Amino acid sequence: MKTALVTGAARGIGLATAKRLLAAGWRVAILDRDEPELNKAAQELSDVHAVLADVSIPEQVEGALHQISQRIGVLDGLVNNAGVADFGPIRDTTYDRWRTVLATNLDGPFLMTQAFTDLLAADGGGAVVNVTSISGLRASTLRVAYGTSKAALAQLTLQQAVELGELGIRVNAVAPGPVDTKLALAVHTPDIRAAYHDALPLNRYGSEDEIAAAIAFLLGDDASFITGQILAADGGFQATGIGLPSLRK
């Protein structure tokens, strides 16, 4: 039975990924820093090992490694999904806000992958999937910290793939476009949703399950010769050229 650890798994894409892996017969550990939501997710999934930790704090990452080593041992997959979003103008983005975003979105995947490398390499090599964002591939307004952190994570993915490939570890990333998460539903006004729909060839938001499917593919044996890739699961958003909405009318 293959084993995986999913971070930021108390909700959203992380929880959807854990559910998909469990359905495929994987043994799954879920990690999050939100204890009430983590406990709720663990009860919903029933057959998982829950780890309370903040991926941006080295000591807590080491604690998570100890727990996984003791409870699971060999690790076949690591999903670095934990992330935070903080949108605002450059002039309003304080250094503390900048560091908070970078600490979770960039430092977290660095610390987690570094800490779990030996476990991932122990049985011939596992796979890492970093969850970046279309905001890391295309610049947008109000995303100076978020977009920069996700762009850096895309580059970190390549660095990890080049070096860890020698240990048999594959490292790829999924870059979601607009997704119907609770956060998006809460903050995307009808005007924003309409604008995204105009810019998306598929003319709709993605679902958490669709992103989870892409992550699961990159973790699995069907992707055994794929590493160092950034898969944009974005409804064609990255491919869209300037002026497309006008051309449709």
C-alpha cells in the first residue's frame, strides 16, 4: 500500500486530495495547523493519521517528521499544499504581511521536502507535488506577495526535481487557476467571476476535485517518467491571449 502526506489538508484542495488518494487505496496522513478543522477532517475521513503542525516553523516540521516516521515509516508521496493568500496593493503590503505569505507558501515546501527526503528515497524513490498557482505563472493585480511566492515555488520545484531525481524522487507542481473553493466563493464578486469566465476558454471555474485529480496523477505510477514539470490546471487561463473576451463578442 502506498503512503502519502498531504499538507493543508483540513479543507479545500488538500482535503479533496486526501479523499481521492484514500479512494485509490493509499494510506494517507493529513497535516494542518488549524486544530479544530484538522480534527473535523480526520473524523470525516476516519482512516487517516492527523498531524498538527505549521509548515513554516522548522521545529514543527521536525516534529511532523518524527510522527510520520514512527507511525508510517516509508513515504511514497508528499503534497505541499499548505498555503496562505494575502491580496492587496504593493504600497499597502507591509513587510510582516510579505513574510507571512512567503513563510508558508515558499519556506514550507522547502522545509517539508528537505525534512522528508530520506523517507521519500527509502523505498526506491517517491514523488513530491507542490501546489503553486496560475498567479505564479502570470502576474496579476494585488498579488505582489502571493504571486511572487508561487512563482518562487515553481522555481523551487525545478531545483528539487533536478537534485532529488538522483535519489529516484520525482518533483512536479500543479498550478491551479480559479477554483470554486469556499474562499473564492466568499471573496469573488459577480463582476470578478464574470471577468474570470471571460478569460477562461472553458468558461467556468475549476473544482477542488479536478485539482486533486491532477495532483493524484503526478503522484502515481502513470507519471513515473514525469519530473520537473508545472502542470497548469486552469481551464486554459494561461493559454489565453490578450483581447480574447472582445473577440468573443
